[in-house]
Amino acid sequence: MKPTGPIPPDYGVVGGELAIAGRPANAWAAEAGDTPLFVYDRAITDARVAAFRASHPPDLGLHYAIKANPYPPLLRHMLGRVDGLDVASAGELRIALAAGAGPEHISFAGPGKRDDDLREAVAAGVTLNCESEGEAARTLRVARELGRTPRIAVRVNPPFELKGSGMRMGGGAKPFGVDAERVPALVRTLLDGGADWRGFHIFAGSQSLNADAITAAQANAIALAAELAEAVGAAPPLVNLGGGYGVPYFPGDDPLDIARVGAALGDALGIRRPVLKDSRFAIELGRFLVAEAGVYLTRVLDRKESGGRTFLVTDGGLHHQLAASGNFGQVIRRNFPVTIATRFSEPATVPATIVGCLCTPLDILADDVAVPAATGEGDLVAVFLAGAYGLSASPQAFLSQRPAREILA
Ligand SMILES: *Cc1c(COP(=O)(O)O)cnc(C)c1O
């Protein structure tokens, strides 16, 4: 049998069932009206925000990267708790504005913005994180046509990376941002062009559980921001230091020591160069804030034997929760934390492979894991870590199965 990833410590048990926000899994399925469904527990996101605030300098901004989970009720909940939203498309921009976010609290990154995306962002008054000289020229032109002053930060492709990060987005040739050595000239072009220059956006990677690696990347980002500001001869109003704070998904993963990261960041900001003394700083996080708050619940339709192995076939699958199937950027498939929610208190003693309902061998939710012996038709499977890059990062249209429901607990 293969291990599963660690179940977040925030979940309990009621009447033998997995409890989400104090209520049994089946109660959530009944409330949603059907399975499969995603349940997001707002108290868990609140706990992550609180842990961040408690360990980081008080004047550091916390931004939420909404691509992790753009579900509107969750987004409205987050709005009152974070200092800004980072969006990565005009569609996300509309979702953020509709949720009630003020344009002054929204920044828009993404390497492929069309002129109509730029027009929408400039008209709304949000900050564009500019990804290239070409995009800067198009933004200035669009803003002239609109008779508006565009708010523009420059996304820097840093000459370093976040080591050990699941998804590297800095260091070397990249489609994201502008190579650091060309940034000062671009900022001067923006200032000469009449833009409201908002500062720098330096994002070095994602999903790191290594406090020292994050600390090193943050110190490098602060030093780089100072160097660039000195070269420009102007102080950036805001330096977005990126994020990359990870969550434990797989067997052997340990939670990130955010107390250590926050303390080291406080130290690094304390000794920053004078050019940055009046700049504000922010961290942008997606999965750290919401991943552990989400559970995907899917019903067992069938228990069958084949070639000496037991398969539990569910009504869900990779069309809702691609990452758990191992097909969202993982090199080697490993099991997410998964449990039989309706038998949470029973000992898991027999091996089974839990699959989705799609006609493809890729649709595996848990491979060769221990489940309670009586597991079968009607039981609910819970896949944890479903609060980030779940439904919105999955190919829901594939095979035209029923859509997943979502509910905010
Ligand atoms: C995706 C993304 C994030 C969020 O990453 P997480 O791993 O979810 O924290 C933050 N900033 C930028 C620029 C991104 O592209």
C-alpha cells in the first residue's frame, strides 16, 4: 500500500464521520443537494491569515492571488481579511470587482494581456503589473486614448529563483516579467510617458516548504528592489515580494515554518537600504491561504475487483480535482491526503485504488491506499487540499460529466 499526504490538522470527527466546520461530510452533501462538491471552511482560511499576521511585520501587506480559488463567496470573505487582490486575467479582474474589491487594491499580472484587457484595467483604475516593454507601450497608448493616467508596476524577472519551489517563475529566460537589467530603463520610459509608477513586482516561485529558501529569495528581492530603485533614481511606492509559501500535499511534507519566515523578513526589512525607507511591502499568497480550507467530496458508486485489486469508483474525478490525479504539473504521481469521510473513525486496513468516473486511466484520486474494510457503495471519499487550484484549475468540460457544486462553510 502507498501512503497518502498529511490531513490538515483542522478537521475533526462527528458521529464517526469526517467533520468539516463541525458538521459531518454527509450533511454538507445534503446541503449542497448533490455530489460531487467542494466545501471550503472559512475558519481555516481565517486561521492561515491570522498565522501570517502573527508572524510577519504589522505593516506588511498581504495580497490574495485569486487564481488559487476565485469562488465568489470565498472571495468576498477574503476581501475583508487581506490588503489586496492579485488577478491574472480580465475575467478575474471582473470577478474581483464584482466581489466588491476597490480598484486601488487590485493588481493585474499575466504575460499575455490583450489591448482590450489593458483598456479594461486602465479604465477600472487597477494597477497593471507590466510584463514587457511592448506591453508598456501598448498600455501607455491605450491610456492616452482613454485620457487616463495608468497605474503601472513593473514585474521583474529576477536573476535568482526560489529554490526547492514546485513551480519556478524566476531565474534565467522566462516569459514572465522583464529581465532585471532592463527594468530601470523601462521605469524611466513609464515615468516619461506620464504613468503613475506603482513600484516593483518580484515573484520568484511557488509551493515552497523550505523557510530558508523563502527567506533567501525575499532578501534577494529586497536587495534587487533597492538596486533597481537606485538605478531609476526614484523610490518604488510598493514592492510586491511575491510569495511561494507552500502547503504539505504529499507523504513526508512538513508544514512551512512561517514564524521563521516572518521573523527573517522583519529583519531583512529592518536593514533595507535608504532608497526603500518609505516604500511599502507586500506578500502575495494563494494556496497557503486557501488550499487546506477545501475538501472535495465524491460518492462511491461501485466497489469492484480486478486482477486481485479493489477499485472504488466514484462520481467525481480529475475533471474537478485534476491536481489529486497527479496531472497538474507533478513529475511523479503521489497521493494527496484522502480518506473515506463516512468511515473516518474506522481503522483503514485494506488496500484500494480510488478512481473517478471518467473513461481514462488518468482518472485516479488515490492509488493503492488503505481504506476501512467495509467501504463501498454510498460512502463519501474526501480529498483534502482542494481549496486551491481545484475546480478552477481542472478540465470540468472533459467528458461532459455533471459539474461540481461548491459551498462555503
Ligand atoms: C500563481 C501566482 C501566485 C500564487 O501562487 P501560490 O502558489 O498559490 O501562492 C502569486 N503570484 C503570482 C504572480 C502568481 O502567478
